Amino acid sequence: MTMIGQNGKKSDLDKILLIDSSFDVTTLGKEHQYKKIITFDYDSHKALLNNNLEHSLSESYLEISDLNKIETQSYKLMRWYEDPKISPLLNYEGINLGQLMLVEFHHFLLSFLKIFLELSRISEFHGDSNYYCTPSLFETMKFISKNAKKLSDKQHTDKFLYDMVYYNFKVGKISFSIKLSQETYLKLKNTSEAFFNKLISMKKYNPNNNTILLLNLDTIRYKKLLSSNNTSLNIVLFNRRRPTIWNLESFFIIKKSNCIVESNLSLVDKSMSDFICKKLDKLKQQLLVLTEQDHFFESLFVIDNRSFWKIIKNKLFVLIERRFKEAVNEIEITKKLLSKYKFNSILILSETGFNEKILTSLARSVDLKIVLLQHGLGYDTPELPKEVRYLAGGVPIDSSKMVVWGESTARYLKKIGISDNKIKILGSPIHDVFFEESLLPKNAQYVLLTTSSPTKWIASDLKVETIQRYESAIRKICKSVLSLNKKLVVKLHPDQDEMDITSWIKEISNNISVEKFTDISELIKNCDYMITIDISTVILEAQILKKPVIVVPVKKYEWGVSEIYSSNSCLITEMGDILDALKQIDDETFRSKLIQRGSTFASHYLINDGNATTRLLSFFKNYVEN
């Protein structure tokens, strides 16, 4: 095992401190009472380093086989709702409510299992030592060791993935983001929709036309689709997780569009609210029976031949209570929407989202066609675990068809067993704008670094070691670019689960510009070249705009070699060689060849350049008529 700090014999160890980021390390003096300090997350590790306090990483007690076990078991247990002994208790209107929180539960479970095994291994290694724990760690450690002690009486509150939402808005050129509870966010969203509804006239529905439903589409990224003047289709936009309008650009897109926007305002009235309340009362009785199934859950939630059900029981039922209440509301609203129009087909971007699963379940019950649209570039290898593919939601399992960007994705889908008649190659609607004259390259102004932090979906990404490698890469890239007297702009990934690395960057230089919500196409257009962390769709977008790309791999997955790498269309370099890579890009001959290879890859990866939206709408017209 790799340890940080003193190792000590078991007989020497008396008091062991187990901490996470909730602990204030400045309260520890150099002469503290603990034989060993063990930290469970990156922030507390950094704080201990900054205070020159010796410590160990909790992950150092795990073997590689443990990480594999955590991942395998998380994939198995995330489908707990499918067991025939329990699934009837989860049924509502023909929908298994457990499946709606699959992504969120897996997110919680993976992190929990890592901590559970770490605490178990620590207890095995250090025996009957006294373990002083922060509140969240104590909740688990008290089931593992009789010597667990709580450091404070502070109440630990469980936070799940979708409990908080980032609300983004822009004033002029300045972008803002505020973190809101889901409840507050929905109230704000509903209020803003009511306000904008008064400024936008409701588009007319023509019952003689074919009708498509678009779910949770970004108004700006899909502006060409929403702005279509196709008079032979009714286009209905139904955004539940994201706002339809959040700035002037999105406002004018909707105002000028022919699409019909549906929301709470247009679907929910007093009688509907009362109806939903009655349904919720009935569901509560159903869930009471679920809470009595301890024997089933005790035997199911096991790792290392040890049940952990008693530890997660309250957490799971807190999540169930929150999400099932939301589910009943969303199901009834969606049912009303489906009865309001005669839809011919539905367009979704993922099969595993909360609202997507509701809509696809209801659509299948009435034989309504579901079309999955490719929305990004990622790993396209057979080695990618099928569970990871499923969680990402980008493979047509429940969908009737999948619209893909080009032959490359189609080949990949066939390799993993998707039948040819499920695949339609039409191009990428979000990239049509990249081929417009307004996005032609301009004079280079800066180097662009696009980031993508370790996820919380893969066990190895949860390791402090992985996050350290990510920070080292960011710092190395920033310092290398500045050493060549170049201006640097850093674009953070917009995902709400993304690490905010602004403080790291500002420690290096306040002159580095950090952007989170600025339009990526504008940033790429004005850059000299782009550096990115790991595989990302922005690689393709830079290649379309004829910008050379450097990729620095940080997450070391053993998932084979993706086509974007094997194509040799970008310069792939380890962080230690980044300065040499930057100098290569400055060589005009090398740069020209790299740009050409990038353009060649982009032209092969996409079809119908600049015309994909038209082709997609034409497909919908013909597809729904057949």
C-alpha cells in the first residue's frame, strides 16, 4: 500500500482522525493528539498539505481489485428497482418510478461504496484503534467499528446530484452563475416563463400538420432547428430541466420561431394541481409498504459479503420521497401534454434522463415513435463498458431510431450490436452554425484551454490521485502558455457537476481569463489554437473552424483508442511534454499539416455540413408519414 505520512505499527495506533472537507484543519496544531490522520477527499488533502500536516489518503488502503469491485457492484445495484419482488411497489401509471432516479442513485452509490470499503479496510488494518470521524464519515464508520467517535454534533444533511441547480445568466459580456435548490430553481423558472409568455405570442397549432415534440433542448445550441420556417410541421418545445429563455438571445430565438412552447403555465391549472395531490396521497400509502421490505434490501445491498443496507436505508428513502413526488407531478403533466396534441414522434438527446424516461415510457404505451439524436463526441470503442454507455444515455435501446452525425458513429453503433435499421445518418444540427460565414476564423487573439474535470461516475475518477493529476495538468499548461508570452483563456465545462478550478488558475495569474458560459464557438473562432483535457466534442468543433488542437489525456481509462485519437487529427501529449507540443504548434509546417488532418477528420465524421437541420426536419416529415 502507498501511504502518505507516518506508517506506524498497529500497537502504536491509538487515536486515528478520519476527515473530509467539512473538517477545519486549522484547528489541528503540530502537536496534535492523533497517531494518524486519514483524509477522504481532495479538498481536505490539500488543506492538510498547506498546513504541513502528515496524513494518509483513504484510497491508499484500497487495492485495484477493490476499485473494480466498487464499480461492478455499483452497476449491479443501480438497477435494484428491476427485481420482481419489489418492482410492483414502484409502479405508477405503468412506469417503474425507481428507473427514473437510476443516474442519480448510481452517482450516490459509487461514492458511498468507495468510502464504505475504505473505512472497512482502515478498520481491518488498524484494528481496535479509536476512530474520530467527521459527521458524514461517522454515519458509516459506526456500523463498521464499535470504536467510532463523532467529532462534532453538527447534523449531516444528504445532498444528491439534482438537489442543487446552477442558474446561468448573462449581462452584456459578463456571465453569472448562482447555485439554487431545485425547489427554488423551479419557482424561478416558472416565474420567468410566466413573464416571457406575456411577451411572446403563442404559435398556432395546425391539426392537419405532422407534429414533433422536442424535449429539453438548449434554445441557443439548437436555434436553427427551433427557428425553422417549415410550414408542414408543428414543432412543440417542452423544456423541464432547463429554461427555454434565459437571456436576450434565447428570447429573440423563441419570439421569431414558429415553435410552440409548452410549460407549467399552459398545462397546469387548479383542478390538475388538486388531482396530482390526490395521486400523491395514494402513492404515500404504496411507499409505506416499500419501507417494510427490510429483508429484501438487506440481502440485496451487499459488498464483500457484508450488507450495508442499514447505512443507506434512510438515504435511499429520502431520495425516493423527493424524486417520486416530483415524478408523479411530471408524469401527469406529460400525460396532459400528450393528450393535447396528436404527436407523430418525439426527439430526445438522452435515454437516461429523468424526464426522458417518463416521456419514453408513456410514448411506448401509445406506440409513439421516439428518436434519439446524437449530441456529442466521446469514446466510440467496443471496450467502453456497456454500463457506462447506458448511463450516458447515448445508445438507442428504447428509441425507435437514432439520428447520428456521420458514418463513424454508425459503424460504432453496429459494432456494439445496434441494428442498421435503427440508425439514420443525417449530420449534426448544432454544428450547422459552425459552417456559416460569421464563424470563419479571425485573427488569433489567444490560446484557448477547455477543461473537463474527473467525473463522479467512474470509481477511478473519485481518487484524489486522479484529481491531483488533473490539477497538475491545468497548472502545467497554464504556466507553459504564459512562458511563451501568449494570452490564455480558460473555458470551463458548463456541466453543473464540474469542478470550479478558477482559484487554481488565478493563483497562477490574474491575467488568465476564465469563462464558463460564453459561447464556445466564439471562443474557438478567435483563438490561435486550442488545448483540451481528454476527449471532448470541442475537438471536433475546433477542427471544423480549422484550429489546431492539442489533447492532454488525464483520465487513464482502459477503454481502447477512440477514432478521434487514432485518426492522428490532433496532437496528443502527456503533461510533461506540453511545452514541446506548444512549440510544435508554432512551427508553420507542422501546424498546417495538423489543421489539414483535423479538417479531414471533421469532414469524415460529419455529413450534410451546414445542412443537417434541413435534413433532420425532412426526415421527421417522411418518418412520421410512413
